[in-house]
Amino acid sequence: MNASRDPLARLANGALGLAAFALVLLVLVEMWQVFARYVLNDSPSWTEPVAILCMNVAMMFGAAAGVHGERHFGFFIAVHAAPPRVRRVLLAFSRALQAGVGLMFAAWGARLAAATWDVPLAGVDLPQGVTYLPLSLGGLLIASFAISLLVSAPDLRTEGS
């Protein structure tokens, strides 16, 4: 399907864009932290929690985009070396495992966010639970992308090798 019409491809591109933005923001926050600490001798307290939030967003949304594009960690040599039927089984197992891990991230991230929502985050006026939202939302995206790949047609890119 054309990527411009595929809603999951647009969602993956959005997740990748958000991850990239979070990385840029992380670098800017850390640059300010270093400048404020060593030049101004006045270390701001908000930089660490904001940096952690940026790192969580970059990690989870970048991982989700990697699952959609099948550019994640894996044992691709074993998959490509296997006969076509075994290859399909390995790909199905891998995608089911990714979906399970994504659902686990989503469930535990939501649980952690709910459990810590009333706890104030040190240094910034946000609830601590906000730092777990990327874990939950990224997990939902990982699961959605993996399930989509699992139910789609067999991966033809590995069939001919």
C-alpha cells in the first residue's frame, strides 16, 4: 500500500518525527544544564526530569518506528538463511513476541503512570506519572505495528533470498 495512504506508515513517521524532536530537545536541555552549571554556577533543577522525559519519548517512539520499518534488533542472518517455510514461522514468532512485549510495555507503563500520577516530579511542575506515558504509548504503537506485520501477507522480501 502507498505510504501516503497507509495510516500506520503515517503514524510510524509521526512517531519517528516525535522521537527526533525529543532527541534534539534532550541535547538542548543538556547543553543548558552544562552551561548553567559551569558558566553561570547556577544549576537548574528542571533539566534532569525533562531530560529523562525526552529520553523516554525518543526511546519508545523510535523503537516503535523501528518495529514498523522492521529495522529493530533481530537475528536476521538466521531468518535469511532458513528455508522459506521456516522463515515464515520465524518471522511470525518474532512479530508475535514483539506484539507481546509491546503490550507488556503498554500495560506496565499505564500502571506505573497511574500509580505515580499524584506524586510531584522533583524540579518541575508535573506529575511523576508523566514520565511513564511514553512507555505506555510507545508500547501500544509497538504492539500495533507488530500485529499489523503479523497479520499481513508473508514477507516477500525474504522469500527470494
